[in-house]
Amino acid sequence: MQKKTVYLLVLILIASNLFTFMAVGAYYRRQEPVPPPHEEPQPEEPARQDDLPAELKPLVEVLDILSARFLTEVSREELVVAGIRGMVASLDDPQTYYLAEDEWKEIMIKVDGTFSGIGVEITSVDGFVTVVAPIKNTPGERAGLLPGDRIIRVDGQEIIGFSTLEAAKLMRGPAGSPAVLEVERDGFDELLRFEIIRENIVVPTVFSELWEDGIGYLQITSFTDNTGEDFQEALLELETKGLRGLLLDLRDNPGGLLTEAIKIGQEIVPPGPITHVVDGKGTKLETYTSYGTEKPYPIVVLVNGASASAAEIIAGALQDTGAGTLVGTRTFGKATVQHLEKISGNAGLSYTIAKYQTPLGRDIHGHGLEPDYGVELPEDFYFLRYGMLKDVAPGTKEPAVFYLQKTLNALGYSLTETGIYDSETEAAVHHFQRQNGLPATGSLNQETRSVLAEKTAAVLEELDTQKQKAREVLLEKMK
């Protein structure tokens, strides 16, 4: 987007806020009744628009007319928001969008990587707000919340049928304040009550471990305010423990803050450009550079179709400089830079201000990065990845049963995957429960789901063909 266009957008936003203030004041000053239907309507005296640019005057007039004379009552605020959304939509850029107050708060949480609450990841299952997993070292985990718990009430308010955003708003609150959750858990006749003191939660984005062969596995899930520093600490710890090769996992990383990507790039990209930022015409605006020394160990990067934006900056820089080898599938191809700006009404605007290129000047927007070794994951990996979050019983027919049958087959059973909880499936669940010291009911309950998740973790590693290939490539380079 050209600078001229950005300045025009800013002018429009400022002017629209000014016009809203002036028009609302003019409206309440007039207070003139609408003529009865049998009379010829007389035009209202227009609001003063002397200070508005000529191109904004029709916008003001339409707002005045619709808010005063439309057949049904129309909210001026809704009309203004609709006007902004229409303006933004006309740019045909999915990364440029208006954020209402709730949306703005939610995206700020994702950008900051922090919030005040109890620390649980939730989803919606059959209308129930369901715990996917408590975040490690948070009040939710310490209180004993478990994956699959169905949250029925928060502070006395029933939340059945609530969206995850609505439920999250209730569970968040000032640090030190209590949140009372009433939870339905399989095997208990009554609701469980948890009184949890909220804390400031930092959502981790960097995870690392050192394998026996000297390979350091380092996963980055997104780029938030804490990612760069967390990465530096994790990498230093791996290096002090004898790191001989780095496996950097950027799969399913949607990106985030450019500044954090640059911090990471300055740690692992050889001296020289990390990325170039250009305008809509391709004119270079800025080059971000690494001034470090080249790492003495090889780096292999895992990527897939959900690796985007800041993740592609790191992957592209390592590929262009020859410092890293990419394994996986083609990346998403999102190579634009956005600015988030708060506007009146506690709302916000995300808008595109530039594009980035790889160190060699490649424009990957809409194309993505082609890995050096293309490797697809088997279909079963996706079925087993997220585990079972729902109880199912014999006789039922639904998608959850199909996932159950897939899971059991991955563990060595031979079931026909029909999605029907038939006698064959019931017998397999019964056998699995007996083998693992569980009450042999033949029904899938929370305790059984928990053990299934533990058992499938090892299977998932075997099914992760991308990680296996990356490890193979890395070991070859470490010789």
C-alpha cells in the first residue's frame, strides 16, 4: 500500500471520528419531530460540515438521513461501524480489518501473550465449554482441572451454549480475584466446584528439549512479546548442554510480531540480511540485519501449510543463507506486514503497511516457501493429534466414534471404521480398559480418554514422518 493511501486512511478515520461527534451533537440540538405520513416531509437543516473534506460530506449526509428518517430505528454507532467495515472491505485485503471492542481485546491478548485469568485452553463440544488442557504452571492446572471437563457455571452464571470467547471473558479478571467454576466430570454424579484465584498468565510459545544424540528440539508456536527472549534462553540452555544440531519446529505457527522474529533471526541467521521490508511498488524501505556469528552446528527447520508470516521470515532467511534446511510442506505464503492501531470506542484497526522479502529478494506472498525436502504427514496423524474430548457410549453413531475407532486401530486393534459404536467397538474398549487397570465398562469415559491420550503420544511420534525425516537430515549433517 502506498504511503499516500495510508495517510488517506488515517485522515478518513480522524475525520470520521470528528464527524460522529459533530453529527451526534447536531442531531440532539435539532430534536425536530418527523412529519406525519400525510404531510410532505421537509428537509432538515444539515449538520455543519464546513471543516470536513468534500469527499466526506456525502458520508455525513447519509448517516444523518438514515439515522433520522429510515423506516425502522437505526443505531448511529452501527451505521458508523458498517461504514468502516465497508471501507476496509473495499481494499480486498484479508489482513486489513476492523476490530470491535471484544475483538481488539482478544487480539491484544494474542499479541502480548499475557492475560489475567485461570489458565485453561477451552473449546466447544456439543454446546458445552470444554477444557482442552490447562496451561502448565497456572491456577487452572494447580486446581485440578482436567482435559474433557465440561464447565457448566462460572461465578454462578450458567454458560451452556456460550461461545469460547464469551466463556473466556467470564473466566478472565483482575489478578487476585476468585473465579468459581462448577464442572461436570465423567464418573461424578454431582458438579465439582473449583474456587480458583486468578493470576497473570504468560502463554508459553517456546518449548525445547535435548535428545540423546545431541539434537536440540526447539518448537515455536507463535511470535508474541515474550518469544524472542524465551527463544534466546532456551537456545543458550541447549548449547550449554552440548547441542550438536538444532531441529527448529515452526509448523502450525501463524506468525505474530515482526520484532520478535528479528530477535530470533539475529540469534541463528548468519551475518547479513534477515528480511527486507518493501512498499507496494517493491521499493526497499528497511532491511533487518543479523550481526551475529554463524552457528557451529547444522539447523533443520520443520514447516507446513500453516507456517506463516514471521515464521516464514525465519524459515526464508535460513534457507536463503544456507544456514538451515527446510523439511515438510510448502508454507502459507503470507508476506505482508500489518500495523495494529487502537481507535475510538476501544476498537482497533489492522492494516497492511508493507511487504517483506527474503534475504535474496524473493517475494513469497501467495506462493510460500518450498521445502528442501517435501514430506507429507499420514492421514491418521491428524485424527490422533488432538485426542478425544467427548464421552461416547455403545449404540451411538457420530463422528466422535469414528475418531475412537481410528485411535484404537492405531494402538493395534482391527476395527471397521464405521462411526457406529457397535459390539466390536465396545469389546475393544472393554479390552483396552482391562489391559490398563480401568473399570471395564465398555463405554468411553473421561478416565479412559486420558489413558488413550497417553498411549497415542508414542504412536504420534512414529506417525510424524516430517520430524523423522528432519532428524535423519540433521544426523547426516552432524557427521
